[in-house]
Amino acid sequence: MPPAAKWILQTSSSAPLPTSLLSSPAPDLRLAKAVREHTAWLSVDIVQQEQATPDNYRLLARIVSHLIGPGCLALYHPPRNQFATCSMEHTIEKLTSDTPIDTVFATSMPVLSVEEDPRP
């Protein structure tokens, strides 16, 4: 069992994400849409940085897997400054893996906007 970690759970149904997170453009259209359309947020944070161990992240990821639902649009990991789209079909499985942070925030094929079809 991981050593005890202090963590905090916060929710908001009215406050938007911090402006600093919204100001950088998301190249992935799914992420841009999720950030633009969010109406609430939930955060689970480890209070003391030295307790941000793989075991504690694994424990908190399992907790988060029980808190998210179909209305979850994206996940954000501050140390990586990285968003990941949330798909109930796959996200819970990723959150309960042995390496949830690496699995959830693995680079995926983004959905990009194409101005002109280059095919003849």
C-alpha cells in the first residue's frame, strides 16, 4: 500500500478553468472543444510534491475513475501541463492501469483542422 498522502478534492460548477490553461491553443480539435464547452470541473491534487509518487498517483487515478462520468470532457495533469480527452469507453480502463498517468496522457493521434484537401 502506498504511503499516506495528503490530497484535496475540489469541484466547481460555476468557475471556469484558470485563464492560463485556456489561453494556449489546443491543436487537437477534440481538446479545444472540451476546454471551450466545459461547465464544471473537478480536481484531485496531491498537496505535498514529495508525495507525488507513482503509487500515490495510481491510488488517486483509481479514485478519479469512480468520480468521472459521461459528462467528463477532458482530464488535465498539471506537472505535464497536458490535457487528454475523456472517453468513458477507454478512460476508466486507463485510469485503473498500473501506469495511469503515462497511459491516460500518452500521445494520441490528434484530430486536426484541414483547410484544404491536398488530394487530387
